[in-house]
Amino acid sequence: MLPIGFYDFADRQLVSDIEQLTVDKTYDLNNPGRFIDGKEAVRQAVYKLLRTQRLRSPVYSADYGLESDDLSGKDCDYVCIELERRIAEALLVDKRIVGVSGFDFVVKKGVIYVSFIVSSVFGEFNEGREFRYV
């Protein structure tokens, strides 16, 4: 048996990470002067990540954003497969996001609309985005 109050450093680090995630607040892009946190903040982070071209802005690190410009002109099936992989990779950089699943693609006249489910430490939500591939 372990003494009362004993904890492993790894357990304490996990608690510290969870505490950090629960107090993260950010500005609401749709309502200046208002702060958001939790699932709402994660949803906003997903919105920003998917609309930022990776490796294009000196403000963000090389890991931030989605690389999709090079998919223009490629075969539709290839673009769908790559979008699924790239979206999941881009979103999983955020420590609050634990999974991306349920991808669904609708293709109409050179536009692919992709929808998917984002699983975060605060719960799940649906997200989607349009991409031109022609």
C-alpha cells in the first residue's frame, strides 16, 4: 500500500495538464471583448487551424495550420483521402483535441465539402469546411 498523499510525478503532471486545459481562455473572434473557454474555445481553434495555410505565416509555427493549396488540380478521390489525413494531423496538434473521425465528403462542381466529428477533452462537436480542388 502507498502512504496517503503519495503521488507519482507522472500523475501530478497529468493533473497539471488537465488544470491548464480547463483554465485556458481566449478572445471570442465573433464578439470582441468577450472571453471563451472549453468546447467553445476548441471549436474556435479548429476554425482558425483549418483556415490557416500551413507554412505561410511567420506568426505561426511550422506545425500550425492545414496544407491544402497543393491539392488543386488533383484527382477528386486523392484529394478526399489527403484531406482526411491532413485535417486529422492538423487538428491533433492541439492537445485539447483527442480524435477526429466520421469524415463525410460531398463533391459538387469542383468543390468538396468535408464534415467530421472532433473529439476534445471537453466533448465532441461536428465541424466542416469547403475546399476547391479544380
